[in-house]
Amino acid sequence: MLKIALPNKGRLSEEVRELFNDAGLEVRGRGERALTASLGGEFEAIFVRAQDIPEFVADGAAQAGVTGWDLVNEAGRELESLLDLEFGRCRLVVAARDESGVVRVEDVKDGMRVASCFPRLTQGYFQKRGQRVTVVPVSGAAEIAPHLGIADIVVDLTSTGSTLKMNGLREVSTVLESSARLMAYPGNGVDARRSLEELTQALASVLAARGRRYLMANVPRTSLEQVREVLPGLNGPTVVDVMDGGNFVAVHAVVSSRTIYRTVNALKALGGQGILVTRIERLMA
Ligand code: AMP
């Protein structure tokens, strides 16, 4: 049984579970306080804090795990990155209040105190820049440290920027871009690697399908050339004869969900009929 460490709570936990469900790996048998659950077949989920997942996986206590790329980097342990899961997007940024006099990162003076839940990344970032700051490690709510007078600036996570703004902090520079990652223990054997490769492909196929839709329409044969331009599809649209005496053909294509509104209107303008758009569960190129 391969163990996959998943976040037990917090921002990532719901989306991770949803992704595994969509890939056919339903998290089963999980009570409120359960520490493990069956993921079906050969996998078992173990639920731990997102911060602890890099350690669990690096030590081989789990063969793989999902957590934020920020936490993986902060842990500084050797791990194999298998897949960017694309959700949980955020940035680790240097942020300052106007009173600090820090407008650009170059304004950070030697000796300034920087509060962060990411002391290792913070130290490394300023060290690389040749700026000698004093890191003040905190375990949460770094954004209030300047108000409490325990730091001059912060290095904190942001996605919408609203928490920073609410605390009178302005973003000054980016330390790291992050999103949820599937990672593996580098010491896994051949069989574990093969299973994890299959898991990676299953998750990737769900992610690939999420931004796409399957579109079918009947279009006049005479507009086929223009229809091809509207529907590039993965390998161009599939074109099927319709038993109507030859005036219409059915076209099928995988299209981007972001542009579906425009695509449907363009097909209508070309005389398209019976237009059908459906979700795709998985997409393997
Ligand atoms: P949390 O659930 O708040 O402990 O955060 C766990 C992980 O969610 C973080 O380490 C990040 O990888 C990710 N995350 C995504 N967006 C944000 C955000 N705006 N603030 C904090 N963490 C975020």
C-alpha cells in the first residue's frame, strides 16, 4: 500500500480531495478525526498538517504527498516534484508599511527586522541579495508584526492582496510563486515509481480536462473551412457525415472553456445548429 500525505485542514485540503475524487480516487472511510483513509486500490491517504508534509515525504514515511510549493521550499528537503496541481496559487512577497520607508526591495536596510512564517526562504532571499536583515520567525499572522513593533517589514503569502492591504502593507517584491504540488520520496523503488507515474497521469488528465469542453454541432458543409478556423480542437475537429442528403456535417472538437461563449456565437453565425457543449472528465493528450 502506498501512502500519500494530504493536508488534514486548511486552504488546500478541500481542493486536494476534490481532485483525487475526480481522478477516481475517492477519499473513503474518513471520519472527522481519522488519520488515514482508503484512496481505493493501492493508495492510502494519511492526513497531516500541510507544513509537515515535506518532512513526511522526505523521510519516506509517505511515498508521496501534496502540499504548497512554498512549504516544500521552506522545508529545504530533497523531494521529487511530480506535478503542479495549479490550485492554491499564491505568492510569497516582501511587504512594507509606508512608515518603513521601503518602497522597493533595494530600500531594505541592513539590520531591518523581517517577520515571516518562512524564515529559511526569507533569510536565503535577502542573503542572495547581499542584504543583512534580522529574521523574526512567527508561526502565523506575520502581517501584524509591524503594528506590534516586532518587525519593520514582512515576508508573507498573498493571493488577492486584501489581507496585506487591510494591514496597511504594500507589496515590494516577490520571493516565490507557489501552488499545490504532488511530490514523491526520492528513494522510492521501481514499483512505487510506476504506481505514482500512473497517479500523476490520472491527476494531470483531470486538470487538463477542467479548462476544456467537448463541443458538437451540425454545420453547413459549405462553411466547413471557416468552421475549422473557429474550432482548431486538439488535432482539428472531427468531421462526421450527417444523413440529411449531404448539406450538413457534424463537427466535434475539444475547445477552451474560456472562449466557449465566443466559439458558440461564431458557429451560430456560420449556420451551426444543434450545438451541444459538455464537460470532459479526463483528457489525455
Ligand atoms: P493554510 O491552509 O492557510 O495553512 O495554507 C496552506 C497553504 O495554502 C499555504 O502554504 C499555501 O501553499 C497555500 N495558499 C494559497 N493561497 C494562500 C494565501 N492567500 N495565503 C496563505 N496560503 C495560501
